[in-house]
Amino acid sequence: MKRPFKLILSIAFVLAASVQVNAQTSSASSVVVERPWARATPGGAKTGAAYLTLINNGESPDQLLGATTPIADKVQFHSTTEENGMSRMREMPVVDLVPHAKTTFDPGGMHIMLVDLKQPLKEGQTFSLSLTFAKAGKVDVTVPVAKVGAMRPSDMAPMMHHHDDTMKE
């Protein structure tokens, strides 16, 4: 009779320990990703753009070092500036994140460039994007796709809720 009780107690202990480990792992990232979204692309387009807001809830600076997605060969961070009436875009090797501050990627400003798309981005679908931070580590997000030319995430169609709404790799 004592053996089943010890077995149940052992299982409960292991489960409790694993829940604690998962809670620490999931809360370890001090960077929060808000409102990820992307614009749909016309058929033949080889580049696309994604947007989001990063919030560094940590006590020290962090850096966005890189990103990957199965739908593009490369992911780059770009900033757009105005010089003498001309828009200029330049690649940023890393993006600095100030403690307790928001860093926003939006149309006309900093953005995430998806280079050599493997397929067009279609309105109503989603794709995965993995962000790598110097201190916060890897953060995976699901990016919904808004209409072509969208200027904000509210320009999205209602999301579809079946297995066909995720883009194939």
C-alpha cells in the first residue's frame, strides 16, 4: 500500500518541478513582443516587411541580434531616414533596446525586411518569426499578414481559424 503512495508522490514532485522549470524559462525573457504584423506582397515580390513593438522590461540594455523565418532566406533590420527630401534605407546589424522602453518597427521607420521570399505573403495568413536577443535569448512569434499597403495592424482582415491559414515552409 505504501508503494503506490510513494510512486504518486514521486510523480507529483517531478511534475511540480517541471512546471517550475517551464515557468522560469517562459518568464526568463525580459523582452516582450507586441502587435507583430506584416503586409501582403504582390505575386513575384522577392521582399516583404514585418513590423512589431519590442518592450525591454529588463533593468539593463539588450540588443536584437538577428531573426529567422522559414518563409524567407534572410531577415534584416532596416531604418528609413529622410535626407534632402529623399528616403534612404540602411541595414542595421543590431537593434539596441533601452531598459523600460519601447522600440517600434513600423511603416516608414525601422522595419524587419524579409529577403528572398519563398512565396508571397497573403492577407489573412500567418508565419513564424524567431527573434534572437543578446540577453533575452530566442523569442518566437506568429506574424499575421495584413492587406497590401497596410499602414497599421488594424488594416488586417479578420483572421481565419483553420489549418490553411499558416504559410507553408
